[in-house]
Amino acid sequence: MLPVRKMIVNLMLAASLSTASLGMAVVPPLLPATPTSAPKVHVTSFDRLIGPARICGQGATGLIAGRTINVGGVLYANNNTSLFVGYRTTGDWYIKEVHLELVADPHDFPMNEGGNPEIGHFCFYDTFDPPVQEVVFQFNLHDLGFEPGERIYVAAHAVVCRIVGNEIVQQETAWGRGYRFTGGSWAMFDDFRLGVCR
């Protein structure tokens, strides 16, 4: 079960308990179906996954850890029905956790009053134990509300670690390279124009 779904179930349970505390009749919540916008999360090669698909648009940016360390990349691709967003690390760097947000306007990212992104409110996330070197999210464009040809803004956050001799020797926060948010943190977001298949 995806953590996205767990988050929705927890919110429903919290709402149910809140109603009970007001002395109102409580109907046990139904377990919701997986949200239509919930992505498939693949721990696999980005190139192999999208290889058989007819790809209309592709892009990439660096994955930067600890402000200055290039540990890999964030990859984008789409066809007329799907969007793929991949995280890939290189060398002895691995991915422990990812948070991802996709919006049509950069002002729509969840941010605090200081103008910094709130990754705890990003819609899509997952954790990996043991850590991995490649993660791919596959979205249905229609479910996301995007059409080929539109520009999409991407905030790709990760927790990465360096593993030497089967031991974690360093751990850092990482962001997909791009534009800085307005707050004081070094968090970044990127943009990608969805390609159109002719």
C-alpha cells in the first residue's frame, strides 16, 4: 500500500474521531479506493521503464545534496497519457526517502509563511529500506489534470546517504536543481514542458 493512501486513511480516521468528541453519531469510515492521482512507484531503471513507451518529451536536472554535492539527477519524460518522474543517484550515493510535488503554478507549492516548501504536505512520497539508487513515479496525466504541451513545475526532494562498506557514512537532504524558493532555505524547484505526440 502506498504511503499516499495511508495518509488519506489517517485523515479520515482523525476526522471521524473529531466528530465523536463532539458527541455526534459516528459512522465508521469506508476504506477509500486508491486515489486516481496516486502514482505507481517503480524501483527500477528509468530508461528500461520508459523504453518501450512512445515518449514525446524528455528532460533532466541535477540532484544536489547538501547545497553543493552533485549526487545524480531528476529525470522527466511523458507520452500522451503518462508522466514519469525519476530520481537517480550515482557512485556510492543512495536514496532513503523522496517527497515530490507537481503544480501548474509555482505559487501553488505548499509553503510556510517564510516562503519555504513544506515537504510534509507534498502529495507524493515514499521511503526505501534498504536504500536504492533509482526510483520512478508514473502518473496518469488526466488524473493529474495536465495536458501534453503544458508546463509543469516540479519540486523533487530526497534524503540521500553515502554507503561505504555496507555502512552509511554520510546523510544529506537533496533537491532537484532549479529555481530557488522565496524563503531563506536552499530548496529548489524545476519546470518541464510536457511534450506532444504527433
